[in-house]
Amino acid sequence: MTGAIAPTRPLNSLDLCDRCGAPAYVRVILPGSGELLFCAHHNRKHAEALAKIAIEIQDETGRLLAKPDETS
């Protein structure tokens, strides 16, 4: 066992914020294989504290600003 972290999969519509149930845009990987999911609002609210304890933070909040594909 190397202790390497497995790559995280992209968040999707089934991933919901652990605080309010809104769509999750941030995954926080904690020591001991735990994870928390947050919407953009709750990520901003707790980001400073989470940054101190997280092993990895997968932030996909940039998708909130992405324009839809105009070819559809």
C-alpha cells in the first residue's frame, strides 16, 4: 500500500451538499478516507477551517460561471 490518494471523480447532479441538500460543487477529502460535499455557499462559509484539515479539496465552482454549449 503506497498511501496514494485515488483520483476523485467529477461531481454530478446526484452529489448534494451535506449542509443543505443543494447541488454540490466542492468535495473535501479528510484524513481517514472521509469526505464532505458542499454547495458554493457552504464552501465559502467553511473554506478557511476546511483548508486547515483537508487532504484535498476538489473545487468545481467554476462550472457555475461556465456558459452553456451554444451548439445545442
